[in-house]
Amino acid sequence: MMESKGSHKWTKNILNELDINPKIVVCAKKGYVSASSILGASHNELEEKLGLSSFHIKNFIDAVTSHVLPKKTSAWDLSQTGEGDPKHITLGCQNLDNFLGGGVPAQGITEMTGQSGSGKTQIALQLSLCAQLPPVAGGLGKGVAYICTESQFPTARLQQMVKHFKAQHSKGPASYTDGIFVHHIPDMDSLVDCVRYQLPCLLSQRPIGLVVLDSVASPFRAEESNMENKNLLYTLGYQLHQLAATYHIAIVAINQVTSVIGNNNLYGHSGNVVPTLGLTWANLVTTRLMIGRTDSHVQAEQTEGSRQVKKSSSKTIVEYNVRELEVIFCPWLGKKSCPFVVTSKGIEDVE
Amino acid sequence: MFGSLKGEVVRKATPMRIHLTCVRDLAWCLWRSIDTCEAVMTEAVGTSGGLLSECGLPSSQMMKLLSADFTTTDDVKDMKPSELSQATGLSLKECVEVLRTASNSHHPSPVDMLQIYQEGSELPQIVTFCKALDTLLGGGIPLQAITEVSGMPGVGKTQVCLQACVSVQLPKSVGGVGGEAVYVDTEGSFTVKRLKDMASCAVHHVGTIGGVAEDVSGFTIESIMKGVHYFRCQNCVEVLAVVKNIPKLMLVHPNIRLLVLDSVSFHFRHDFPDARDRAKLLRTVTKELIQPAVTHKMAVLVTNHMTTNVKEKGSATLVPALGETWGHCPTLRLNLSWCGPTRVAALTKAPHCQNSSAYFQVSIGGLRDVSDNTQPSTAGNLQHEPLNKKRKIMESNDR
């Protein structure tokens, strides 16, 4: 059922679905059967090739146009139904959520980029748990498809986070790990195939609300940057957008950075690093978030799960490096940044 | 005038039948010179409405129409197909076609340059609420033209589109266009919240500058939101369908004055099954975009991605995507970029002013000037005309 939507809708034979004079159908079968060929041809060309009168051709084009036309709505209708509001996935942290206007944007493709070790995978793991919370708690109430392209999926770290997460959030599912579907895909061709064929299958079978790509950079950086690979990268991004729109899911893609010499102010972000994959990928990203380490640290007491720490018992003082989450661009957020830390529990605000 | 000749004409052919014959046939029929017959024909053709013979109907139908004395579009105008069928002996289907053709055919008379100039300079423009940008554009985003806004991701192309959707609805009594907008969204970056913020600021601004009360009181956040018609297009065929549907949409909403396509390049850059199909569809889209601009006096605003153009020696420049197939289509090309922390708009193609640039910023309420008054040097911009138009929006209208 889902296959009839999307790109196939405009290349398949639609003649039988139109409410038009059968004489037109007979003539059109000569070569104008798909929406793309009919609408792509000019009025005169159709008149000439099909040998029908202007009146019939106009009816034909009108019928095809109405058939293909997307739903007409207005900004007012969107505001009333709430469809036009951007959706978010909470990060479980008050400050970060407020900063981002509710959580990590779940519209289009949200990219998280930054230097290695800055905390991107940590945030992705946190999101994988938060996404499974019910909508009232700021999640999506659905599962997660996690695509790993670099190293092994950090199962141990996830288990550690799940333990704390369950204690903190009571409304979630019984088993968080059951709701995360992990794929390991190291090369770019398999990645594009997965997004094209396997993901739609998975999405139509299971309730999935979030797809994480960790990372989108590594399969493509290993290859040379020629036209063919750029097209493949564009296809990947384009297909992800189609999936997001068709299945109403959030897409989070993790990217790397590279140091740059010279003009690095292309995105209005000053600094000595720039996200990889160039303009081809940047044009496909809806929201770009940059994560990095700062020079400051905070001290906190490290507590173990739900065990009460008695005043007399020895506490471990741990120093955490303060990280920064910066909005590079987003259609509805201004450019700002917000600090956070990575602890044993996962991502936490800086008090 | 032709006395005896006329008598002959009446005897041999009714004056109306003259219309279908060419001069030579008439001359042969009446045994007179071509000049005489030309004069007779000119006199006979004095009726209002176009000639049916010039409508392009098949000759078999024309013969039947003429034998029943239908020669001009006025003759058939108010008839029903069944009546026409009875009178002429044509089938019902053919009559429908005749009536449709007769009602459609009109012969536009040539318009002289002065008329075009006068009409053009009277058209209001869509202000951007940023004086520098409006000056750069010669008053604002022009109607009856296609404006392309290109730039890196995140520089503010969608913000310009949203601002235009609000600005086009500014009431006429304060110098605005007073029209509605159609937003064709291909990337999903349309946010209702941003539109609402911009609308709220615009309403507040109009409230402070006054204008005709009835006109201005209708300008509310709700009316602005209702005046933005939204289509979410998942592929290029849907984009094409929306653009082709504009004439029909105009019948329901005749006051549409802005068509926004955000963006034209998103659906055209990925792997098409057939590369020729893509080029053809793109050419069709460019052609179809010109129609609303010219016929319905709309402003068409299109956003475009940037791409790297690698030249022979290894140096690369950033250029708008889609190449020359698309490049010749827009009348105005605006490129947005960053200069340090400030956004810059540069005009790279404009019929009326030389290439120059302007600083602007994106605030909660939309596009605004940057706080300090330093602007990049502008060369040869029309300073006079845009000031007049701009003044309308900033002061109350006391004409």
C-alpha cells in the first residue's frame, strides 16, 4: 500500500484512474500514460501527438492535475490542527529542552555534528531512550531504528543508561532495548540500499518513530568525492526526507567535522572546524546542531542509581567537562548555544 | 457605398457569408476586381465579436455553422449545445466544442510601450520590512516577475519567503499589495509559528501607521494566516500540478498575488530514472512559472540551493544550482550569504539596477535592517523611485 505513494505515483500508468472520456484513454495509450509524461508535455505537443481537440486535451490535463494535486490547506488550518508545529523529542533535560523549544527537532533531517568525543553518540543514545517515552512525557511513544556505520553499537553504555533512565521516568515501556532495532552497515552502497528498501519494510511492520544514522559521514568519507558519490549522498538524504514525510518519523544523522583553512564562514559559524560531506549534504539538512567540548568543568557528586547516599558515607567527587550544544541553523530557532554534561546517567543539564 | 455591387452581393451571397470566403473567391463569384471585393469585405466586417472562421474549427463544422448563419462568436455565445445542434445539424459533442472555442477565443490587440510602462510603474511591490533590502530591489519584490533567492543552507531563504507571505497581504491603503499568497513547500521547512510571529509584528506595525480604517481592520493575524495557501509537494510532478492548477485556484481566490516555491531545486537534484525526463520537467516548470507572473500579475518567489562549480584550474566557486536551464528564467536573482556574523543580500541579475548588496538580519518579527547604518557600497541604484514607494508604507496615506 505504501509503495503506491511517493515516487512511483508519478511514473506509473494512471489512465484508468482518471474520470475522463474513454476516447482520450485510447489515444493517450500511445505514449502518455504516466503523470510525469502528461504534465511534462506542453498543450500543443499533446494535441499533436494524440490527435485530439483542444477541448479534450484541456480536460485531460485538468483531470491529471486534480489527480496528482496535493492537499490544499492554509496556514490557519495548520495552526488549528497543530500539524504546522514542529515536533520535538525531549532530551530529558529541562534546560536543553527549553533551549531547543521542546527538544531535538523531529522534522526533516536533524544533523548533529562535532568533533570526535564531543558527545554526539551519547545524545543519540539518550534520544533513543527518550523517543520511546509516551507523547505526554515528550517522546514519540514508538521504537527506534539505529543504524551504525562506524564501530559496534555501544550496548554496555546503553544498559547503564537504561538503568538510570527507568528510575527517572516511570511512564516508559517495559523494555527499552526491545524497542531499538540496530543495523550495522559499513559502506555507502549498502547504506543507500537499506534506506531505500529495508527501512520502508521495517517502518511498515513496526511502530518506529526515530531513525538514527551514526554516522552518515564515515561511509562517504572513505570514498573519493566524485559526482557519482555525490549523487548517491543526495539520494540518501532525499530518500530519508521521503521516509520522514511518508511515515511521520524523525531522522537524526550524526556527522563529523574537518578542520578548515581560509574562508570557513559559509554557514555563519565562525570556528576552525566545518561539518564534512560538503554542500551536497548541507542542502538536505533541516536542522544543524554542533556539539563540542568547552574549556570549563563542573564538579558533582557521582551517585549510584537509586541508592540513597548517606551523609556519612564517602562520596566520589567527579569532574565533568562542560559540553556545548549550538544551533547552526534551524528554520524556527535562532542561533544560540546551551551547555550540558555527559554523566553515567546520560545527558544532563548544567545546574 | 457600393450600390449595385451590393445588390449583386446580396443576391449571390448574404453579407455574412462574405466573411468565410477569401477575397479571391468573392472576386471570382462576383466577377469584380480584388480591390473592390476587399473594400466590400472590410465594410461587411464591422460586427463585434470575433469571426468563427478564425477560431480554428474544422472546416466541416464551419460549413454547417455558416449555412445556418452563424458567423461570429456573438451569434453562438448564449446558445445551449442542444439548440445549436438542432439549428446546425452538428452533434452535441461538436457543439460543446464550438461553444467552448467561441467563448475562449479572443484576439489580444497589441499594447504600446507607454501603456506597459505606465501599468508597470503603478504596480505596488512587496516590501520586505528591511529598508536596505527594499532599496536594493527597487522598492520591494516586484509583481509580474520571477525573483530567485539563492544561498547557503541556514542563511535565511525560507525566512524571506515567509516575510513575503506576510508583506503581500499589507492593506492597499498603506501602500501594500493587499493580496494573498500560495506557498509550495518541497523541503518541509515551512513553520506556522514563524509565520505567526511575523504576522503579529506586521499587524502591530500597520496599527501604528494608520490608513483607511475598514481596510486596515481586516488585517489581523487570523486573516494573514488564512491568506497563505499551503501545498506540501513530495516530488516534482506535484510541484508541476500545483503550478498548472493556479488558474483554477484563482477562480476561487482571485486575490492571489504571490507564488512562493521553496525550493525549486530540492526535487530536481536527485537521481532521476531518466536524465532527459528531468531536463524536460524542469523546462516545463520554468515555463509554467512564467504564466502566473505575466497573466495574473503575480510575484513569483523561488528559492534555490547553491552548488560548487569546479573550474579547470581546480578553483571552485559557489553558484546557484540547476544551471542554465533554470538560470535564464528568473528576472531578478538575489544571493544571500554571510559577511562575518551579518547576512548580506546581493543582486546578481536585475533589469533595473546595477549589481549591489545590502545587509539585513532575521529577527523574531521577520526581516529587518541591521542596527548600525553601515551598508556595503551601492553603485548606481535608483534612489528616487523606490523612496516614493517606500514612503507609502511608512507614513499614513493622506491622498
